[in-house]
Amino acid sequence: MKDSHDERRRSLLQWLAGAALAPAVGTARGAARRDGSAGAVARVGDTALALEFDGRLRSRVVSRLGAGTTPVTGFDASERLRLADGRWIDDFLLTAQALDQVDGSHGRGACHRFTGMSRDGIEKTVNVTFYERHPGFAVIRTRYRNAGSKPVTVAAWANSAHVLRPAGHGTPGFWTFSGATHPDRRDWVQPLKPGFKQRNFMGMNGSDYGGGTPAADVWRRDCGLAVGHLDTVPRLVALPVEAVPGGAALAIEFEQAATLQPGDTLETLDTFLALHRGDYFAALDRYRLVMAERGLRAPDAPADSYEPIWCAWGYEHDITIPRMVGTLAKAKELGLEWAVLDDGWQNNEGDWKLDPKTFPHGDADMTGLVHSIRQAGMKARLWITPLAVDPGSDLLHDHTDMLLLDKDGAPQLISWWNSFYLCPAYEPTRAMTRAWIRKIFGEWGYQGIKIDGQHLNGVAPCHNPAHKHARPEESFERLQDFWKMVYDTAREVNPDAVVELCPCGTAYAFHNFPYMNQAPASDPLSSWQVRHKGKTLKALMGPSAAYAGDHVELSDGGDDFASTVGIGAVVSTKFTWPEDPKPKNSYLLTPERERVWRHWIGIYRDRMLPRGIYRGELYDIGFDKPEAHAIEKDGSMYFAFYAPSWNGPVELRGLGPGRWRLHDYVNGRDLGEVDGDRARLAARFERSLLVVATPVA
């Protein structure tokens, strides 16, 4: 009878979890090991991911991605509490286990509860939930209760602290993605070399660099792990990643000072642990889907967001109305649809009055410029940088109450602009910004805005007493509400308005995505950044997101259109014509450049790859050589390969069965046919090769 009962219990657990589960035993201890640990006493999971817990409530990650089950971590103190004295409480005697069926915004699933007690009298309950529609994605929330008789002062908690071990075979090493911002504007995707250590704090990592996407990923050739938080409000978490002797360590941590009186509890945020194949794309794509179910998603991009861009920033602060108007005809002739008036039109940041040297007749000159842009058959977009106020501005003189102040009462510096921060959670700041957004679209007639600045993603906690914040962190947590106000105001005046956020070289804040419909590469330092930022944003915003490669002049050689076109990004340029006032750093469109620009802009307009489906799961950007990207569009598959120099085979993944004809659509070369089941092409190229595969009738 016992065997029959256990079998029925296993069947029930399978049904509740929506996936096959290994036998989950009760609270019995496993055999002790030499290191003092116990073997697994419980295993929970789904078809892709399993978590095994030992008798000390430590867990290890088991991959079910292959034919069998393979542990990819050891038993780690994955959920733990740090006291004010710096000591981690990470050893809990397992005392109870329970299982509940759940059904909510993420569909049906199973919530597993494990409870344990520490020697310090702290009771820990770990809730691990698996959902049928999200295999390989565990939602984790931990509760700590002071079961002792004395107060306990807590400093921080950590969830999903694991070390991904090296693969036992195949290509060695690890790669990592992090969504944190850094003043050095480093790569978002990096190889995990010995000595690598990055805290990935979501708060301020510089005076004007903060915020980001609260997710981190480490992966090896055959699988990877990702962690992050699932709150719909940005939180000041850290996602440390480190190369350690045992592999690649990662976790999610939160500084949360609290004194727990006897009986008091502390709960963590909803966090996630994801196991995936390939690079980080799959985990971020799943994170996007889960967050959408919680109500946070990027809007569908309007058609105008995909149109190619000319920006007047090539003239920098030497811009004049005659220079901009004089370039429009050439820009339109090349096939560009947007004309962007960049930094330099204003008297300062804060007052946002027209510079009388450029606009001597004030508003009449500005509306006249917009009229000229429209007469040229183009759309007008204006550069702005909200939340910045310059020393010497009237606004700073008259409204010091708007300033974001630190705990010492000093203003927060935006070093790049030599400005101070305004508090986004203060209603007068919002009302002022709302008024001039209405003026830009309603009175001046602009059809888009380019919101610029590395300070867009996050702000420091605000201690200005005039704002009456319930907590200083409100300034950080309500920044997304500020951008919602900007987006909604623009779209109220012009329902087709394009709202671009460009956080100047830093990673994007995920919580801002619902309030923008175009994202640029944001001052890329290389073509590599253009490409991996594109892959990241296609995961976080959707596979057809309107991602712009930013000014092509910022790419390798200043002319690498292939890195923009091949990954399905919107083409953008800042050339000057017919002359350039800066002979030393000229972006002049010479006849030689014009031939290149005309060729690539024509390819972009003909193919419109951003409207296709970016297939980021097909190639591993870290381990696959050459670097490869794929886009599915109109029944064809587009492939882009990148390397300084390549001579060898390339794989064409994602093709269906049957024969496919290959064509180098950049150089107009027929490359023959391949069988979709084993599609390989002998290739030789410098820098890039862009190929379209079309099914043979």
C-alpha cells in the first residue's frame, strides 16, 4: 500500500507543478557528507529546471535541459540573511515542507514551501513557484521570522546565491550580462575572466549614473543562470557577479535595515532564478514576458519609430537654422525620414528658452524651422534633457524647492551637464515638465522628442523636506511615473508621437520601457556595443522593438552600417553637408561617403528588418564564432555574421525543412542553395557577411 500511496502522491505533484517532478520526500535527513552537508532531501521543479534542497535548507540547481538531469551548482546557501554585525545566517534545519496549487496572472503552477530554523532562532520559509507556461523560471520569495526572545537587527538579505560550475566538457569559460549602469560605459555583455567582480548595484554608481535592468546572467557553453527581481517598482538591489575558483557566482541582494522584535517578520521581494540554453537572450526574453503579465511592458512601436534618422548633432553646438535647413534636401534624397534638432537650441537646461543667437525671433523661428522640415518631406524631432537644471538659470534661482537633495542637504550633481538634479517625485517638477512637453508638440509642432542624458535611468534618494516624501527612496521608485507622465502628455497632444529615451551610454532601466517607443544604442563605443545592445533590447522590449543603432559615425570606422542593418536596427546618421564648421572632427558627407550612405540606407528601406522577428535564441553571442544574428521576416531568414576576418563554414540556424536559396543582399551575390536541416555555408569575409535565405518553391 505504501508504494501505491507514494505513486499517487508523485502523480499529484506532477499535476500541481504542471511538469514532471522527481520524488519529493518529506523532512527526513539525507546521509551526511564529509563536508558536513546533507544530500538532497527534496527536489522540486519543472521540465527544464529542478531545485534540490538539503536538510540545512541549502539548494542546488539541476538542469533538465538535456536527456537526463545534471547538477550545475553545488549545494549553496542560496537564501540567507545578514545581520547588522556583518554575519550571514545561512544554516537552517529543515523542519517542514508543503505544496499549494496556484493560478493567477502567470497561469497555473505549484508553490513549494520549505521552512527551517537557525541556531539564532530565526525561522526561514522559502517559497518556490513554478508556472506551466514559464518552464525553467522559478519565482522565489523568502520570509524570515524572529522566533527567539530577543530583538534581531538585520542589514540585508540575499536570494538565489549560486555558483555555476564549469562545464565538464566542451568549450571552457563563462560569459556574463548585467543590466547595471557604470560611469565608464562598459560593455553590457562581457567574458568572465579570472578576477572579474561586478556588484551591479541598481542605485547610483556615480553622481549621475544609476538605475538599470534588475537582472544578471552568467552562462557557459551548454547552459546559464539568471537572477533578478520581479517588482513592478524599481528597487535598490544589487546583483553581484564574480569569477570564483569554483566557477561563476551570482546572487540578488538587498540592503534592508530592520530590527525584528520577537515575532516580527521580514519578506524579500519576488525574485527569479532562471535556467536556460544558449546566451542570456532566452532568460531576458522570459523575464520580459513575466513582467508583461504583471502589467509592465513596452508599447507596440508606431510605424514612424522605424523610419531612418538624420540628426543635426554633426554640427554640435555650431548648429544654425540655415545649416539645418540646408541639409534637409540631401537627407531626404538619401531616404532619411526624421530630422532631429539636437543640443544647442536652448539657452540652458532648466529654463528651456530659445537661444536668441539661433532663434532671434523666438517662437516664430522655431515654428518656422518645423515648417521647413515638414516642407522637405521629413518629420521633426527635438532633443531635451529633463530633470537637469543649470547653475545660473532662472529656474534654479526661483525654485530651489524642486532640487533633489542628499542627506546633508546638498544638491545632487549631474556631472556630464554640470547641472543639478530636479526631483521627479515632486509635483511642481512634474507640472513644469508637462507644460513644456505640451509646448513642444502643441505649439511648436514637433512629432517626436529625443530625451537624452545618462541621468535618465535612476536618481539618488531625495531628502528635500519640501517634498514631504514618505521615504527618501520615493524619488528613485517614482522615476518611472515621471516618464509615464512625459509619454502620456506627448501622446495626448500627438497620438503618433515618437518618444525616444537615450541614456547616454548606460544600460537601460527596464521600468522605463513602457514609456518610450524607440530606444537607441545610446552613444555606443564600438560596433560590438551596437550589436549586443540590440540583442539585449530586442529581448527586453520585444523581438520587433524599434531599436536604433544610433549615429553610424559612432561605429567602427564610422561607417559600419552592417552592424545596424544586420541585427534589425533603425539606421541613423549625423552627417553634415555641404560643408562642416569643424574641419578637425568633420562628419562631412563627401562624395565617397555619400555612395556608401546611399547604398546602405537603400538596403535598410528595402528590407526594413526591424519589423521582422529577431531570433536571439538561435546563436550564442559569447561562444559562437563568428558572431551571428538572425531575423525572420516575410517567410525568409536573414543572417548576419561578424568577425574581423573569417574564412570557414558558418551555420544557418532556424531554417525549416526543404531547400533554401542564399543571397548576399549587400553585394548582390547568389550563394547557391542549402538543405534546411543541415545548412552550412563556406564563407570568406572581412568585418561582416549579410545573407538572406528564401525557401525554394
